[in-house]
Amino acid sequence: MSIVARGVGKVIGHPPNKVLSDITLEIRDGEFVALTGRSGAGKSTLLYVLSSLDPVSSGTVEIAGRDISRMREEELCRFRNEMMGFVFQFHYLIAELSALENVLLPARKTGQAAQRTPSAKRLLEQFGLEGKHERLPRELSGGEQQRVAIARALVMDPKYLFADEPTGNLDSVNGQTVMDIIRQTNAQLGTTIIMVTHDAHYASLAGRQIQLADGQLIPAA
Amino acid sequence: MIALALRYLVARRRQTILTLLGIFFGAAAYVAISGFMLGFRYYLVDQLVNNSAHVHVLAREDFLTEHGLDESFYGKVVRHVFWSAPPSGRKDNAIVESPQSWYQRLAADPRVAAFSPQLTANVIFSKGKATASAALVGCDPEQQIKVTTIGDYVTEGKWSDLAAGGNRIVIGDELRKKLGVYVSQTILVSSANSPPTPFKVVAVYRTGSMQADIRAYGAITDVQRVNRTPNQVNEIAVRLHDYTQAAALANTWAALSPEKVESWDQQNANLFSVVAVQETIRYLSIGAIMIVAGFGIYNVLNMTVVQKRRDIAILRSMGYSGADIIWLFFSQGLILGLSGVVLGLSFGYLLSLYLETIPFGAGPMGRGAGHLIISFEPAIYLQSALLAMLAALLASVLPARAAGRLAPIEIIRAGAD
């Protein structure tokens, strides 16, 4: 069930700009990996390429032994829904839905909203959001919004959690809370975590760091 | 997705209401305007079909032409005849040439419900010093009420009294007013060919149409005697079992005889061309409303797609497909369309009920209590719903498709920038 990238390259824009070149790596199940590097190093692009949201320009990405570029859209959608969770720098909560409804959105896709409601509530309570289930995103603080977003990413019990600068918009206290949740998720549920961060401290909390510079991997010292 | 679509619509209440109003007004206007126009048309057809015969067999009026008598006078020998005073005028009286053959043909035709031979003469009615020139229609009273509804409009006296014969007359209300005559009084009827003949008024009728109410009916034999044209008829009024066959039958019969044969709709072709123009205007005006409403939906949905790009990205990352996103936005158009249609049709119906209570003069548009006539035909409501839904759905397709094509990564990248 590992994630394997072989010779992955990514070119974007006009004129073409090579953002990633010849990336080969393997992320084993249950690992907590931090993708680090300077701004523009290609960390986020690699994360989205590995997570199937961004197609590769060259090379292949395999998740659980399956080449994701060969999957049909329907199959890929189901795969994302059941196996992956995403946390972004911005919470991307839907403004019109309550915290609980936002958390249940992935479950609604497969008609499991009712079934997943107890675990959604449990996640919200676990993340310190008891009594705030019915609040709209605008009625929550930045840290609370990000915790709701993490609960949403975890509600389907995904095998993989992709996090792109999850603490980027938070103060240090809220940032630490979010990092604690992510570490706990990895430790207790065995969820594979791939996290982009430019913060050395948060990166050090990961089991392994993969460093990028100019779209290429920097070999570990 | 429908639940989320509803939330989106509720969240931007003002836009939603404004968009809804477009569809609402379009649907309501279609129902009310169509109801009014169709009501008027049906009334018109009803009046034309029921008050008059379905097919009229009319005597053909032939006129002399400048060289029409050349051959009669000079044979074929002289080829160029120059008249100092060329012949002109109508050829003899206009009469149905062989009414008996018509009677046999009509009696044998299963499509014919009834027919009534008529002789219409222009006469002068007088009572004391009051005189009026008007048409006197000679008919078979028993057949005439089978062919037209004239018997239903009798307000005083009895139509059937006409059948007894002996110079009796049923007079239109307008003519009655001009002469100042009442039922059971006597008036004098004179034609160009005869001295004044006394006729007893046995009934008065009022149809509401000035033209129809300024004439009188008598037994055909009496009118033939006054006109000095015994046994002659100049029209045969025919009623069919199915009035929609009238034009086709009229054309067939016209080819078989020298008479002019016209159906009720052929006689009123001008009126129907006006109705056709009205119909075109109706479709154009409603079409314009629907296009505006459609553009309203298109604009609002387009704006929503732009505003909700981040939602689209996150939904796609959770496994929602492009088709789900299309449905999310398309269903908003569907909800707007359906709500607008339901509200519009209901309001249109209520408006039609109100319009029906508006008094409208006793002219040709008036009937019964003299109210506007509104059609409540289900087809109007169906057409209105289909048109409004079509506008709403067409307007939703493009923004929804654009939303479905958005690549989540592009939106995330743009958000990170």
C-alpha cells in the first residue's frame, strides 16, 4: 500500500517551466513524511502529483500498486474519497454549511453521512470543538476552522493524509495543536502522512524528511 | 448535491429572489396573456361557429364584362366589337341555381347535421313615421334553429311562432329600437318590387352584435312573396357534425357547383389573420421575457461559479467528480426554474381568475354577464412550464459545464498564490 514515484517530472505554464524533474521515491505505509525546501522548490507540486490531484508530465506514480494516471475518473474519485484526505493551508470550508456538515461532506458523496455522523462528532470533540458542531465557519476562529478541515480529511478513515502547509495560516499555539492532531493520527491510526512545510520545527516532528531544491530531491546526508 | 445547491441559493437570497422573479414573471405573463388571448379566440370561434352556419352555399353574383355579350349579339364572325356604351351591371338576381339538387346532396351527406335554405332581401321596415332599411332573412324556422343558435337569443316571444306562417316576423333588438315596435305589434315591410305588406312581430332577439341585431327573420315563403321571387333562395346555411371539416367540405362542394361555397373560417379569414398576428406578438413578447430571465440565471450562476472556485476544488479533492460539480450548479438552475414555474403558474392562474371578473362591455367580446373570457386550458400551463424550464436549464448548462471542467489543482495553486 505504499506510494511510489518513478522518474516523475512536471512542467507547467507557457512558456514551459520545469517544476519537478526525475523524482523517484517511496513512501511506505504508516510513514509520516515531511516535504521540505525553500519556497518554489516544488514541495506543493510534488504533494499534489503524489496525491493524484495534479497529473504528472513524465514518469509514474503508483499508490497501493496502481498507476494513478491509468485510472478512470470515476475510479480515481472513489479512490480519493475512500483512501485520501486533504488538508490545505487555507481551510476551504464551505461557508454555507455548519462545522458538522462540512466534516460530513466526503461521506455525503457515497451516501454514508448518517453512518459517519457519530465518528464526525467524535472527531470534532477530540479536536476541542464540542458544542460548536452547528456553527458556520465564519463563527469559528482560524485554528478551529483548520481543525474542522482536518476532521473533514479524516472522517472517511483515509489511508493517506496529504497536508499542504497545514499550519501556514495559524499562530504558534494553534499550529502546535494541529501538529499534535496530525502526529496522533499517524501514531494511533497508522495513517500515512505526507506534509509540506517550510517550518523546520514541524518538519522535525515527522518520521522522515524529504528535501527538495529546484524541483529535485536532495539526497539525505 | 441538491442540499448544497439549496444552501447556495438560500445564502445569496437577494440574487436568488431577483433571478426567481424573472422566471416567475415570464411564466405568469405567459399564462395570463395566453389565457386572455386564447379565451378571446375561443369566444370568437364559438360565436362564429355556433351563431352562424358552418358552411354557406351562396348564390354567385355574376357581372357583365365589356365584351361579355359580343358573341350573343354578333356570333363568332365579328372578332372586334366596339360598344359606344359597353354593357355592365349584374346578371339577373343572385340565386342558388338548382336548390333541389343541393337539398338532395346535403340530405344524403352523413357529415351534414342540418341545413336551412334562406332568401335574404333588403327591405324597408316602417311603423308609423319610423322607417329603417335592413335585411329580412326568409328561412325555414324549424331548420334555422338547428343550423344556428338564433333561437337561443330570443328575449321576448317565441321563435317557434314564426313557423305558423302568415306574415310573422322575429325582429332584432336594434331594429326594434329604431322602429319603436313591441311583440304582437304590426310593422310594414316593403321591397323594391312590392307595396308595403303588414307583418306581425312575434318575437325579439338580441345577440349583442350590432350587425346581427339589425335584421329580421321571417318564414321563407312570406319573404319570397314580398320579394316577388317565389321558390327562389340565395343561400343555404349548413351545419356539420364536425365544424373543423367545414373548409375541406366547402372546397369540395365548390368544385361541384356554380355556387360560391364558403366555410365559417373562410368567411372570416381576415379576422383569423389578425388572431395569427396576435399569436406571433404573444410568442415574441413572452420569448423576450424568458430570454431576459434566462440571462439572469446565466449571470448569477456564472458569478457563483467564480465565487465558489475554492468549494469546487475542495469537493473535487474529496472525490466528487466533474459530473457531480456540473449537477451542483445545474441543479441550482433547475431549482430556480421549478420554483419560478410553480409560483408563476399559480400567480398566473390567480391573475386569470381575477381577469375573468373584469366586466367587459356587451360588444362582440361580451358574453353572459359581460366579463372577459379567459382560457384555463392545461396546454397553456404546460407550454408556460416547458418554456420557463427550457430558459432556466439552457441558462444553467454553460456555467455548470464550466464549473465541471475546472481543474482543482489550478484553483488550489491560485489560492496559494
